[in-house]
Amino acid sequence: MHREYHKWFSPNLNRDMELLVFGHAGARVLVFPTRRGRFYEYENFGLVSALADRIDNGWLQLFCVDSVDRESIYNRYVPPHDRIRRHNQYEQYILNEVLVFSRLKNPQPFMIAHGCSLGAYHAVNTAFRHPQWFGKVVAFSGRYDLSAPVGEFRGLFDDYYDDDIYFHSPNHFMPNLTDEQLLTQLRRMQITLTIGADDPFLGSNVALSQALADKQVSHELFVWDGRAHQADDWQKMAPLYL
């Protein structure tokens, strides 16, 4: 399997960022890691191996990016408005650096946003905010409202709320979306959400599914048995939905 490591200084984040590329051709897949995860996590979880035939046959090319969650939404040492500001900078890194890099590597126009757990949030949030760049979203075990506590999981902004948090919360902005250009772009996208029946974020997925249905945005929501929030579950999901 073709595998490349890349590292460059990001002007948007003012730090070095790393990523891995798997494959030589096919649809480009932007792969976000899980909560506080790293760019090599998707490979370590066995998910690259689960997709080996699609990668080797030139059907998919994975761009596995790093995260700055420890500096942004999971950084309890800075005020919440600084957390979401850093998150905005990360989005600019993805849009203006990683996507540009991926197009230089592979001119195939079809782009898929993908991730597991918090990576699913990043995938959905990025693709729904910027649907002109994506043809498909595949999100496993995601949480689409980071501000509200759910079960043992705390809210990530300490009860602080502003427009940036609203517009980075798919469960919040999607029900109120009226921009017909954005809705048209979302309606042409293939959207797949998966969640475990016992996952504490089931309600978040059901709410997002309902919001999409209300806006006539076609999508699929698959509810798996149990919690289905581990690498061995995602290994089974990846060949089915990517």
C-alpha cells in the first residue's frame, strides 16, 4: 500500500502539523481522528487495513489529519471563547491547507469527510458548513452538540455560548438553516451517520437526522446494537459505508 508522511508549518495554526496519506488514487477521504487523537490513529486502529482493498485498487485515497483538540475545545486552561477561536483556526488549516494539498496530490474532485467519535463531529461540522467541497460524509459514533453535557460527558464550553459555538454545532444550526444555496449543496451530498443503540450520543444523532429530514436533506442513519463506539466496531463499519 502506498503510504506517505507529510509535515509542514501551518500559518493558520502557527505550528507544525503532520498527516498521513494512504493510497495513490480515487476519491479523496479527509479523515479526522477521535477526541484528542493523532494523525496515525486511523492506521493504529486497524481502519486502514479494513479498507486495504479499496485503497490498493485506487478507489479511495485517505488523508489522515492531526487534531488540535488539546489546544482548542478540550483545553480547560483557557477561556471558552479562546477554545472556539482556536477551533476556528483549525478549520482554516483544514480548508486552506489540507484540502489544497489534497487537490494537488489528487485532482479527483470527489471528496469525502470522515471520522469516528469526535472525528465524526469534525467531519459533519466541516462538511455541513462548507458543502461545496464535499460529496459525501461518513460519520461514526458522533456527537453534534459539544456545548451540552450528555451522560458522563461534560459540555466543552463551561456554559459559555456565542455565535461561533452556535455555528460550529450541527444540532443547533441545522434546524434553523434557510440558506437555499447551502441547502441545495447539502441535498446533493451523500450523508451516512452511524451510532450505537446504547451510545450516549444516540439522541444527538436522532436530532440531527430529524433536522436533516425537516430540510429535505437525504441521508441514512444506522443504529448498531450495543454501544458500538470502539475500533473493532468501526473496522466493521468502514467497508460497509465508505
